[in-house]
Amino acid sequence: MSAERDELLRLVEELPEEEVPQALADVRRHLRPVRERPWPPAWFGSIEGDGTAVGARSEELLREGFGQ
């Protein structure tokens, strides 16, 4: 995360609650619409197999701490 984004997040947390609606409106004016993203994404299906090997081992993988 950039230093500027980090500072923005910190400043937002310090905003008095009554100023949040106006600040939110100001930020929304700076956003551009997100272009529609294609589905599935380009990386989808890039791994060979049908996924059953991972599914069959899901309990074992979770016990080993997968995703932590």
C-alpha cells in the first residue's frame, strides 16, 4: 500500500462522524466507473485437473493450516 493511501485511511478513521457523509460524497466524485470485467478471468482454468484431488484432501489441507 502506498504511503498516501495509508495516510488517507488513517485520516478517514479520524473524521468526525457528522463529516462522513460529505467526505464520502467528495470521494465518490473522484471515482471512475469500473469497466465490466470479463468472466471467467484469464487465469481461470489455468491449472490442469478437475479439482477433485484438492476437494478430496480438503479436510487434510485445513488440518495442516492451509490458508493461514
